[in-house]
Amino acid sequence: MKSLPLLSDRLLPPISAITAYDYPTARICDEAGVQLILVGDSLGMMVAGCEDTTSVTLDQMVYHTTIVRRGVTRAVVVADLPIHTYDTPAEALASSRRLIEAGAEAVKLEGGLDQIPQIEAIVGAGIPLCGHLGMLPQHVREEGGYKKKGRSEAEAKSLVEAGLALESAGVFAIVLESVVADVAAEMTARLRIPTIGIGSGHRCDGQVRVVHDVTGAFPWFLPPFAKTHGNVAEVTRNAVSAFLGEVATSHQTGFPD
Ligand code: KIV
């Protein structure tokens, strides 16, 4: 089992991680025993209904981190640095500090070798940082879609190199998104820090999922790798329909005051 220099007593492989963007969801996930709660910038899609994460702002992340924090007593709370809030090392540090002040214990950013100066600035200031390699949702527009990473030998090699560089720069874990399973397994074997996969096979040190995918709360889109364990959208629709029926007949039947 890998040892974690940071947050070691609360993140024990296999690490369970899930996104949350609001108080009740965060509290339920925490009470259920999830080890890491990610205030993901996926809230741009799952909460705000945008096409991707590229319009999420730091102020929005600060607000959602604050309300998630209120619901969590045990899990490690990690907040995403949104796009263009870490373009320089100074900006990366200032943005990370705002998320930590809002209640995050660690922050996460997307990218590889290009992010080393930013990573060093954040980690150098004593802020725990999680990396994110593979498919980078903040760059989905340049990439032209959500594509699997590590298919070619060159891409696999650069993923491994980026992982090792991020580890040397001091990240405490790396999210691997949509990485070919064998490449994710190789990275997991070669890194001392844990990998947390999403769409990257089962041989990572942990798994992270978007809470709406897990609970079935966002019925309009489900990534191919996501497995749904609930039907929150249906339960909500049925409850609201029952309420509408009650209102429609309330003048005839009444209901308790
Ligand atoms: O924002 C997010 O939800 C994420 C996960 C996909 C890991 O970064």
C-alpha cells in the first residue's frame, strides 16, 4: 500500500472520492464515509447547466467550497482551481489561498509539465495540491471533445513523464481522467503518490466520480464509463408530480394545514 505524506490518516487506498457542490450533498457523502470530497469545477455543467467547465469563475468556486465545507466533518475537502485562475505562479498561489480560506484543505489543477512553476508556487507555500492528467476538461474546446488519453506510445510516455514530474514537484495525488487503463496502471505502479482514476480502469489507487452520475441526478447525459447507482432524477420527478397532483385537487380534497 502506498503511503501518503500529506493527509495520510484520512486517505487510505483504495481512495474513494466524489464531487459535491452543496451542503446537503456534501453532508450525505461525508456521512456515508467517502474519503475525499471534490468541489469540482464540473459544477459548471452539473449545477449551472453550461456546456463545459470553461466559464466557471473563482468566485463561484469560493462560494461552493464554503457551502460544501459546512457539511463536511471527516472527508478531505479539495477544491478545483478553475481555468485561467492559475496562469502564472503568483496567480496560482493567490487563487489557491482563496479556496483554502473558503474551507478547502487542498486544491487541484489540470495539466502537466507546463504547470510545474505553478505547482511549485502552491506546494512551496504549504498548500496541499492534487494534480490532474489525461483528459483535461478545461481544455475540451482546444481538444475538440472528451477523448481517451494514452492511446499512442508517445502519449503514454508523456503521461508517465508528466506524472513523475508532478510527483517531484510535490503534488500529494494525481487524478487520471480518461486514461487508457494499462497506462493508468503503469503510472500507478511507478508513482509513489496515489492515482485517483475516472474512466481510467480499476488499477488506480482510488476512484473519483461526479456525484450526479453516481446518484442518477443528471439524466440528460452520462459519460460512457459512469455507472449509476441511484435514480434521483426519477424520484424528484415523481415527488414533484405528486405535489402537482395534490395542488391540482387541493380545492376539492384539502390537505392538513
Ligand atoms: O471537476 C470535476 O468533477 C473533476 C473530476 C472529473 C475529477 O475534476
